[in-house]
Amino acid sequence: MSGRAVLVTGASRGIGRAVAAAFAARGDRVAIHHRDSAKEAESLLAELPGEGHTIVRADVADAEQVRRMVDEAAEALGAIDVLVNNAGLFLHHPVTETTYEEWQQAWRRTLDVNLVGAANVTWCALRHMPPGGRVINVSSRGAFRGEPDSPAYGASKAGMNALGQSLAIALAPRGIAVGTVAPGFVETDMTNEHLKAPRGDAIRAQSPFGRVARAEEIAGAVLYLASPEAEWASGTIIDLNGASYLR
């Protein structure tokens, strides 16, 4: 089989969709993961160039579903050369406006998907990943800048950053590199409501470029971190926020 075998979680829309399309355009075989967006996953499958692509389904918060999903992806693709941990959720839960029960639910669900889910997908994928493999995590500017209305999201992404750097050290002896991208606002269906005027004007003004990112720009950075040339970038976190937050 030609190309690399690539598993992209949360691939049916947004950043994940752009990432899957970018790998396929370079001749790689892609496993499109989704949770409950089968229609969008099927439409992406129909659009991808090349052959050998597949669709897999799981709630990444469910450890057994994760194991089955990763095994299915590896069987269909023949291996997993590249894993992109993109699946995630963003829940509104300001500490001063939520009940204690709502607060707990938001934290539990966010961490289960964004952090523990990514960790479990990685553990399972590594069982199918040869030397030269790549793990790429999609984090967020919010890990550094803070998310006052969604603190669990910011914390989960900060945890993802630490997970990626820990794994970069642990997996280097196996010849596997781990990288992370940390986007700011990206124009996707998840952010469309936020980007409507007048709030959208304020969000765009956060960057001196006066706009937010395109999903394809994030995909370009993922492609670099997944490349053979990026081995020495293992452990790196690439900020992709248009100079809206500098650290």
C-alpha cells in the first residue's frame, strides 16, 4: 500500500476535516474518526483523493470504544504511522454562573474527551505504530491565555501540552516524534456563532492581521510536524494564533 496510514480523530468537520484532506492530498491513507456525525464523515470520504481511506466511530471518552476504533483503523489501513489527536469539545461553564452539579459535569466530560480520551487513543495507536511514527496533538491558545468561561477546556489543553512533551521524551528511543499545535480562533462550524458581529469583530481584532485562522493553516503545521524532517521538533508546541497571544 502506498503512502502513510493516518488516523485523525474528530475528522468529520473543522480542523480535523482540513487535516484529513491535507494528508490525503499528499497520497496518504486516512482513517476518518467521528462520534455522531456519520453524514459529514461520509461526505468527506467521498471527497478525499486516492484510495484506502476508511471511517471509524467512537466516543473517545469511552475507553473500550477507543480500543475498538483504533484497532479497526489499524486493520483497515495496515498500520498507524501518524496519529492526530484532534477530537475535542468546548463547554460553556463560567464558575460564577453554574451550579455545582453543572460544574462537575462540565469538568468530567471535558477532561474525559479532550485529555483522557487523547491519552487513550495514543496508547492504543502506539501498539500499531512503527519507528518513524508521529503523534500530533491539537491543543489551544487557551492553554496559555486562559479560558475564563470554559476553564475545563483551558486546563484540558494545558494537560494535553504536558502529555505531548512527556511522550516526546518517552517515545524518542522508539524513533517516534510527538508534536503539538496550539491554535487560537479558527474559522470552523464550532466557532461560527462566536464569530458573528459584533463579538466576531472583537475576536478578529485580537490579531494584528485582523482575522482568525483558516483550518487549512492549522493543517499545514500538522503536516510539518508529521513529516520526516520534523523529528528534531519533537516536544515542540507551535503557536498558531496570528500574534494574538505571545509567550
